[in-house]
Amino acid sequence: MTTQAMLPEPNGTPRRDDAPALVPPLKGLASPWRVATRAVATIWGNKKARLGIILLGVFVLLAVFAPLIAPYGASDNGFGRNQPGSAAHWFGTTAAGEDVLSQVIFGARISVLVGLIAGALSTLIAVLVGLSWGYVRGPVADVVNFIVNLFLVIPGLPLMIVVAAYLQGGGLTMIIFVVVITGWAWGARVLRSQTQSLRGRDFVTAAQFAGEGSWRIVFREILPNMTSLIAGSFFGAATAAILAEAGLSFLGIGDTTTVSWGSMLFWAQNSNAILLGQWVLLFAPGLCIALLATSLTLINFGVDGLSNPRLREGAGR
């Protein structure tokens, strides 16, 4: 029988040479910056999402630098009426003597602003309602279920028309409010379903046994596992907000004195632009609305790849 050497510790206490050594701390844990970088790289690696980011970046630049890019002011009406395209006015002029190209550039401000703000507010309400609704049980959940189903059953466009007509004259704030009120319910239901799926996982059960409160479990344990779903909900809500703002302005319910793509369509219809050969008055803003909505939809393809590796381009290779 062999005797094992007794090695002294630094404090003088002997220890066996086969005693387990202290495990060094783990290194290389993913930091928030590394996670964010990886997410951006995943989205940029998707060709569709890359095209959407480029399109969205163009519209954002137009919105931010509109006074520097536009050849004239949005409301300058000192030009000839219903003029065709020329070197001075590439897209021609409106029936009120305004430059169409300048209005298209300035109109990007309203659509981008409404899309980002209304999309963010709708997503925020959907996250708060969906996560709370999916985690709690009892009468409170039944009440929230009734309210959400009520907003889902009511047709969105008639509800927006009624609310916007009642709040006539509210300007851009009224448009954002109407879009948010009518656009949060669908996202809340999707997030509620995912929350119910995560509620029974082991890490949630462990947090409950550890004595963590309900709000901490919802927003510290469950919420980080739904990042890609929330991002997709935001892009969907922003797309719906852009289309809703354009639709309300085209119907004349929004602020028609503000230059936006929807108000351009409204005034082009009132001035019979098609009959006068001014088809660009309808085509230019309509194309911009379609491209901006398409850019957000394309980015959503890359966001889907964050939660589903099978959707990532090159995953099979």
C-alpha cells in the first residue's frame, strides 16, 4: 500500500496531492455587446434583410436630411400648375403649383416617424399585456382575454375611421394614437401564447422556487427568450402603422395640411391628376409607401433567423 504525500497549503495546513483543485472561473461568456453583434451579423447575413436595411436606410436619410436634399420647400407654391416633368421640376408640379419631388422627399418624414413611433408604442403595449396575460391566471386573465378578443373582432379600418373622425384636427399625434389603439391586440395574443409555452420551463420553475416575484420572472427570465419575436412584432406593427397613416390621409381623415405621401394621394385624387396626365402624382408616393413597407417586411426575414437557425442563409452548408 503506497502512502500519498502530504503537501502543505500556503497557510501551513497539509493537504493530499490528489485533492481536487479549485475550478477556475468560466471565461468567454457572451456579453450583451457580443450578443447584439451576433444578432446584427445574422440579420445582415440574410440577403433579403440586407436589401430591406438598405431601403430603410435610404428613407431614413431622406427624412432626416429632407431640407438639404429637396430642391424646394414642401409648401412652396410659386410655380406653374400641373406642369410636366422638366429640368427644374423632375416630377412636375401639383395643381397648387408645388414641386412634386420636394413633396415626395418631405413626405418620407411623416411615414418614417409614424412607423417608428406607432410601431414602438404598439409593441410596448403588446409586450406588457401579452407577457402579463400569459403568466397570470384567474379572473384577471379572463378580463384581459375579453378585451383583447374585442379589439381583434372589431374590424381595424372602420375602427380607425371612427376614432380618427371623432378626434378630427388632432394632427400627427391623433394618427399615432389611432394606429396604436387599433394595432396592439394581435401582437399581445402572439406574445401571450409564447409566454404560456415558456411558463412551464425548468428555469421558470427554478426561479419560482428561489422566491423571485412574478414581475421579475416575467421580465428577467421570460422576456429575454422572446427578443426575436418582439422584434418581429415591432416590424409588423411599424408596417401596419405606415399603411394605416397613408390610408387615413388618403381618405381625408388625417391632417391634409401636412405634407405626407397619403395627403399627396388625397390631393392628387381631388385634382383629377390621372385625367390631366399627372400620373406621377399618384405613382411616386404610392411607390414610396410600398417600398418602405417592403423594406420592413424584408428585415423581418432576418429577424426570423435569430430564433430559427433553419431560416438562416447558409445554415444547410
